[in-house]
Amino acid sequence: MVARCLPAHHWHVPPSSLCDLFCPISLHITRPTPATYPAPAGVLWSISPRLVTFLLCYAFMGTFGTAFFFGRPLASLQQRILRLEADLRFGLVRLRWGLLLLGALHLLICML
């Protein structure tokens, strides 16, 4: 008997079946969800409420302070970079147009 090749549409193996083939025991690594955040805070609150308050203020001020002090200058710097890149690209297109015109003019002069 001659072995026949499978058609191309049978070659695709879904990723789930590959995992089932090579990983008989599935390992599920869980990511923290918002429901898991209060648990450590509750334990810390029972130990020291002042520490939890300080940590929340520290996180809040660190997040928004960093965004305010570094975010605004970085946003304006990004706008400046985009404007300079746009000017460069426009200049390169204009240079190309000029060179094409110069090449066409040179071709006309050579034909005369």
C-alpha cells in the first residue's frame, strides 16, 4: 500500500491539543486578581493600621507624583521627536522629487 499525504488543511493542530499531547499534567499559574489584593492588606492592617495607611499614601503619591513630574516632560519630548521625524520625512520626499526632476532634466539635455 502507498502512504498518502494529508491535505494541507489537516496539518494545522490547535494549540490546546498540542498542550494535551506534551503536557499531560497541566500546570496553571495564576495571576493575582483584584480580589486577592485586600488579603495581605487585611493582615497588615491587623498588625499595624498606621503602616497600611503610610504604604497606601506612599504608593498613591509615588504613582501620581512620578506621572506628573516625568509624564508631562516626556509627553512634550515625544511630540517634539514626532514633529522632527515628520519634518525629516517631508524633507526627504522633497529631495527625492527634486532629484527626479533633475534626472528628467538631465535626460532631456542628453537627448538634444
